[in-house]
Amino acid sequence: MPLQATSGAASYDATGGGAPVKNYIEDVFSTWLYTGTGALGLNIPNGIDLAGKGGMVWAKGRTPVDNHHIWDTARGVSNALFPNLSSASSLTSNTGVTAFNSNGFTLGTSRSNTASETYASWTFREQAKFFDVVTWTGTGANRTIAHNLGAVPGCIIVKSTNATTPWPVYHRSLGNTQDISLNDTGAATTNALLWNNTTPTSTNFTVGTSSAVNASGFTYVAYVFAHDAGGFGLAGTDNVISCGVYTGNGSATGPVVSLGYEPQWLIIKGVDNTIGWQMIDTMRGMPVGSVDAVLRANTDAAEVAVDYVTPTATGFQLVSSATEVNINNGRYIYIAIRRGPMRTPTTGTTVFSPIAATAASGTYQTTDFPIDTQFSTVRSSGGSWVNDRLRGFSATASPATNGPIWITTGTAAESTSTGTRTAAWDNTRFMVGSNVNNTATVWWSFGRAPSFMDVVCYTGTGANVSRSHNLGVTPELWIVRRRNSTGAGIVGSTAIANTEYLTLNSTAAKATLATYWNSTYPTASVFTTGTRTDVNGSGNTFVAYFFATCPGVSKVGSYTGNGSSQTINCGFTAGSRFVLIKRTDSTGDWYVWDSARGIVSGNDPHISLNTTAAEVTTNDTIDTDSTGFVVNQVAATSVNVTSATYIFLAIA
């Protein structure tokens, strides 16, 4: 009989002439946080093309006790399934997803849109070697179902849409005779009636006679996930999704899972125990060294805060002995999705935002991208507090505490400060903190992106060691800061020798000490630290920030002063919005200018990262130039002294 199955994912994308289109994770997956309004027409602009490409939206309330909801383009709008329940789909007008858009989706009056409640949504776009949605009508006889994943599935989640059935899950690590259910906590069981003892192929999967997958007359939907299938990135060979398994060791120093990339989303389930499905993502919080924000797919319970995993540049590590993720000798399956963006930026506004404002606490400031690192400075007191998403930052609407901060002017260990300069981050916004309520403040927000900027957290070994980063090019400027104990920000640069360093909280010139970088410059994939305690002390924790020249976006460079005025050509077309300059051959501040406070032909306000002095507004050190910026020799700043050497970071 004819196959009754439909699938929306194209096996490949092509431009005219057959040239392959480069695929990036940011185009096919999004975690988007929002607050419900209870009103029809709440738009979620996550940048994912569901109208043209198809896909699935999964949403869950973070604060309320509320069901998980799934909608997909194959079944249509307002047609919800509930991953924590066995019930059939519910079709109700003007509720749930009411429109699949070219840049996200729109919600109706209820179902994941209760007024004032906070929610997380995860959008999966159909794309070969990533994800597919398939529907069919059951026959009651063993059969194959076509899919367009273009790769052997790593995981398949099935649900009857018109009957009360469980949510059987095929996972490559369990084999073709085992079943585990998404909507409960049960351990894996043997059930040959589900997959008919047949492993999926790159074109189809098999269902047996079980009513959970193929009862006569029942309708079904399957969500099909790839595993290490490549297909992404500039070369088209990068993996973006992995379906794997690990064995727990029952220790807070748990197993390390190697993915070959840093994850942004994880779902984990114990195979041998009756513990639920743990869902963690970097937008809600999956930090290094503090608690994760965890939802559980099998329950309607609100989000909980518990430290289960820590991401690494190449995977993740279990950091809990909890049964949920790391019982000794327990097996756990997972799906992991790669962190984005993968695309190299072409404009500075997509990765950097300077905002100068005097705003009330609790109000929001908006950027054009998800913030990964932020320097915040009160203009009357200089210096900067540094936050980043990787170390942890509250992503709730009304957080009780801020994430860990370190201060550029001092050496104190990082601390968690309540009511600080920024109180919450979500996708493209941050909340003004209570201690800068109506205080003139400048925030410099950075997004991690290839060739522009990256952040890595690590634990020191005390021995010379190279570690991975994800900048994708050779870092030209890097800052390392000890987290758990005192230490200054130690700065390296390719403009000075690999035996030299600078100190962020000091005016000091470059100094020589080979034990910082082990006389080794970073490469496009790794950076090296030596035996020095404040960059690699054994058992100490660290954060490192990497910057590089990204054509048209950023320029890391150096120049020699001429005593008067000179143009620093950065290859920009509309000038610099941020300029950081430090003299290297003699003493000098870490000066910062930005367009939010003014880079003009006259006087320009500058702040020094190494001092608590207020910003200075009375000298004309920097001028505008479309290609970058102009430096003038002014005695107050001395950034263009004859024969003096300087390093700089400029962002368009």
C-alpha cells in the first residue's frame, strides 16, 4: 500500500547553479525567553524561519506549574501536544502558537502565555543533518517511514496525535529493541514492537505494531534528530547536534563528555533509573561554577536551580553526584546542541553595543544580540565590573542575585553582588540594577562570535598546558582573570613578545615573565598558559577573554606614536564605536572611548579601566575617521608620544 508519511526537511539546500548554502546553528535553533501577556498576538522574534522551512516549537513555563507544549508546522497552529502527558493533541482556536513566521512565531491568549509568567521556548527548524518532522497514519503492521534528515537519526520521539499513548523515544545508544518514554521517569525497557528490531537509516525508520507508534487509524508525529552528521559551518563539515551516552561515576568531579564543540542546550535522561528528563540551556543558565536552571520534560513543575553540568569549549562535564545525572555506573543518554553563532559577523552592531544611560533600576536596555560579556562603568567612578554568561548570569525577570563579577581596578576574587549594575539578561535585553538607579552609567556589551570574541573558563593545573578555545582564528589580545582568589587581570597580545604581559589594573609598562604564556602565542584552536599562579594556579578557577581582528567589525593592533596626530586605519567604513588604548613601552592608563558617550571632532569622554577616577571630558584625544579613528597627542592621555608603542582594540 502507498506510504502515508510526510516530511518537511529538505535533504540539502542549494543556490542557483547547485552551490551548497552554508548552514549555521543560529538559523535552525533558538532558545528564547519571554514573559507572558495573556493577550492574543505575542510575537517571539527568534530569527528562525518556520513559515518557509518548517519546524517545531517547544515551550515551558519557568515560574508557573504548567504543562510543556509542543507545536509543529506539519500539524498546524493552535494544535498542542504535551510532552509530560500521554493525552492526544489539543486543537483550540487562538491559543498556543497561532502563527509560524519567517522570523519566529506568534502566541495566542493562553497555553504558554499566562500574563506576567516567565517562559522558555526552544525552536527547532527543519534542516538536513539537524532535525525533521514526520507525520503518518498507522496501519497496525510493521512498516518503514520516510524522513528527510539526510543522515541516520540519533534520536526519534514519537507521539500519537489523536489518541492517549506514551511518548516512545528511540535513541541510538539504546539500540533498536529498547524504549524509553519522554512523559515519565521510567528506565529503559525492551519492546521489540516499537522499532521492529530495525535500526534507522539515512532515508527511513521502522515502526512495529505497537499502538504507541503504529495502531491502525491512529495519526502520529515524529521529531527526528541527527547525530554528528556534519553539514554545518563554512566547510559544511561541522557537527551541531549529538545524541550520545555516558556512564556516571557518582562524584562531583564527574565524567567529561567530548562533543567537539561547546553546547548551548542539553537534555539528559538516566537509562537505568527512574529519574526524569533534565533540560538545561545557556540562555536560562548553564554556567561554569554555579547552579544551572533546570526544567524536566516529564513534569509540569516549575524550574529548579541545581548545579548538574559545566560546559567546556569542547563538550561538558558532570559536576554533581546527583542521581539525576551522575549515579555511579549509571548510564545516561543525552541530546546536545552546539552553541552559536557559527557565522563570522560582518557588522559590529551584531556583536557589540555601547549604551550610556541614566535609567531607573528595573528598566531594560536593549541590544541587537544575546550578550555574552559585559563591562559596566559608573561614569563618576571609573573602572568596570565584568559579567559574562559563561560564569553565570541571572536570566529571570526579577532576580534575587547577580552573577559573579570581577572588577578591573582591583585584585579581589569574583563575588556575587545583589542589586548590581545589571540585574538580568535575556535574549537581547539587560535590566538596570538597583545600585545604578538613575546614575549615569555606560555598558559595553559583547557577543561571542567567530573571529571576534570568545570566552573560556578553566581550572588551573600548575603545569604548562594548552587548552581549546572557539574563536576560530588566532587571538591577538587576551585577558585572563583568576576567579576564586585574588589576582589581577593579566593581558597578553601578539603585539608584544610571548614572554611579556600587561596588567589590567595597573598603568605599568609591559613586563617580561615567560611563565605566564610559556613563551607561546595562541593558535586558532588553543591557548597556552604556563606555571604562573595568576593564570594557571593548580586547582584555581579562571576566566579568559579572547579578541581578534574581524574584517569590518573589529581591529586588534598596535602603532607607534608620532607626537602630533595620526589616523589609525582599522579597515572600517563608518568609524569606530569603541576604542581601547594602552601604552606598552612605558606607563599609561587603559583608556576607553565609545560612541555612546561621544567620539567626535572635539573633546571626547574617556574612562580608565585601571582606576576609580571619574571619566574625563576635557580633552580631544580621539577624533573620528571612517576607516577607524584618529589619535592626537594630548598631555592628559599621552596616547601618541613620539616613538612610544601602543596596543589597541577598536570595534566598528
